[in-house]
Amino acid sequence: MKLPRHWPWWLAGSTVAAVLLTRKSSLPPFEVAAARKKYGPILDAAGDKYGVPRAMMRAVAWVESRWSPTAGSSVGAVGLMQLMPSVAESLGVKDRTNPQQNAEGGAKFLKSLRDKAGSWPVALAAYNWGPGNVFGSSTRSPHMFEAQWPTNTQQYVREVMDAYARGVQ
């Protein structure tokens, strides 16, 4: 197994490394606490600005990027809150790897989804699967119920809600 270059050599071949490498983050485990300390206040401020609970902002950032501002996904999402290019552009985010811009864009997007959905689970499904898939569009029927969501979206919503309930710090 190939480890990111800044991870310690002794993690190679370990179960811990295998589990961690299935996550989106490139941060080694011993850097997560430092990242949380550095980016937590940025996430809190963005949540406060747009009316998203601090614990929800931290939960989404944890699940999306494991606190890595440079995390990326196979579909093109980038940053702490994993913003897609079109979403970032619509929210006025110029640099998706900039933690403050990414957090503010993510908070603004989450708030709009929560207002439209009426609940956090449905808002999170829209954040993960896309608003058009959950709320419907002129060419799609809405999928507002958990049983209608893809398995990975159901798992995502459960993971974020669990982190939110635990109060990820």
C-alpha cells in the first residue's frame, strides 16, 4: 500500500493505514487535531454568519474532508466542505482550497438546503447527492425520503448526523 509521503513509514501495511486511506483526507492521524484547532474557529464563524449550528459545520467538515482543506474527491469536490466547482461559483467562492471561502460557501449552501428541506437529514442528502436529485427539477421527481436515496447518501447522512449528535470538536 502506498502511503502519502508525509505519513510515517511504520503505518505501511497496517490496518490503521488501510482504514484511513479509505477516507478522503490526506492528513495523517496525528495532524487531525492540529487541523481541527486551526480550522474549527473558521468553520464556527462561517456557521454563525449563516445560521448553521457549529456542531453541524464541524460534522460536515469531518465527514467530507477529515479537516483537510486540500482534500479532493473523484467527482471534483474540493476543500474542507467539499464544494463542487459549479456550487462554489454560484456561491461566490473563488478559491475552493481557501478554508475561509470554502467554509463560508459550505455554510451558505447548507443553510439554503436546510431552509428548503425543513430538516437536516434531507438537507444533508441534497448536499451529498445534489439538490436536483433530492428536491426534483423540471425533469426529475423529488426524492425526499431516505429509502429513495442511494446507499452511499444514506450512509453519508447517518455519519454526519452521528458526528453532529456526538458534537465533533
